[in-house]
Amino acid sequence: MTRFLRFLTVAAPAALLAGTAHAADAILEPAPVAAPVAESAPAPNYWNGFYAGVLLGYHHETVDTVGGNGSGASLGGYAGYNHLFSNNIVVGVEGDYNAAFGSFDGFDWELSSFGTVRGRLGYAMNRFHIYATGGLALMDFKSSFAGPGNPGLETGWTVGGGLEYMVTQNISARAEYLYMNFNDTFQDVGAPAGITTDIHNVRAGVAYHF
């Protein structure tokens, strides 16, 4: 019995000290540090800012009253500015100028060039941008109707739409259609003659975004 009491007298304090030391180690042991979470890079802001590019297309025009139509290739350039809103709506302004090549059937009339100044309203889907467009149209033509009082430069209106795709961070490609309408009255053909010209232009473009 005496030996047992002596054992308890020695063992109990030792066990208490060991437990206290273990608890202290547990308290002082630093908590594990969570690995830092990598922040994702913001999505590229493709459809914002200035751009300029080249156009290659096909045009078809009809001139009523004189009963003729023509068609051919068009080559030109375009430039503009886009503003991208937080809801992916894109608002912009754009201008283009195109030289026209081809032939006209049925009358002494030839489309030399055409251009537009337009507003654009679209929706961006990451690299894609679909849009509607409309505004002022200009055309320059040659004809025996265009005498001294009738310059060959005419103004009209245009509407259309297109789809753009951002190939790289700065290069985009597009497919676009424009309808242009011109009304005029020529005064030097014996009697005033009202003539309406309709131009359909399908074209592809490549642009650089600054």
C-alpha cells in the first residue's frame, strides 16, 4: 500500500505536467494558412474605342424611271468609335467610303463611289458583336442626266446590320449588309424627271482596334 501511494505521488504530478505541456503545444501551434486564391483576369474589353479597317464587297443598284440596273465589286475603308456599356450594349458611330466597279445595263449611268455616315447599336457577346446601323448615304455617279445643274453627287439614307468577330485582341472581322436609297429630280432632260436609285451592298471587312 505504501509503495502504491508513493507511485501515485510521483506519477500524478508527472502526468499533469505532460498534459499541460501537450495542451500548451496545441495552443501555441500556428493555425494552417489557406493557400491564396488566384484572382481571375478581367474579360478583355473588345468592343470599346477607336478602330479602322478595309472593306471588300459586292453592290447591286437599280435606277427606276430609266429602267436600268448594275452590279459589281466595291473596295473601300471604314473607321469609327464604339462605347461598350456594362450591360453589353454597344453604341457607336462609323463612316465608310467605297470605290465602285462594274457595269450598268440599260442606260448611260455609272456608279463611281458611295459612302455612309451611320450610327450603330449592337449587343456584345464576348468576341461576337451583332448590330443594326443607319444614317446618311452619299453616292457619286456619271450619267448624261447629270448636266451642269445636276451634279453627280447625291445624298440619301441607309439602313443595315452586321456581325463582327474579334479574331485577336486588336483584329476584328465582319460581314455586313447595307441598303441605300437616293431620290432626286433632274431638270435638264426636257422635263423634270424624278429618279430613285436603290443600292444593295454586301461586304466583308477587317479592322484594327486601337
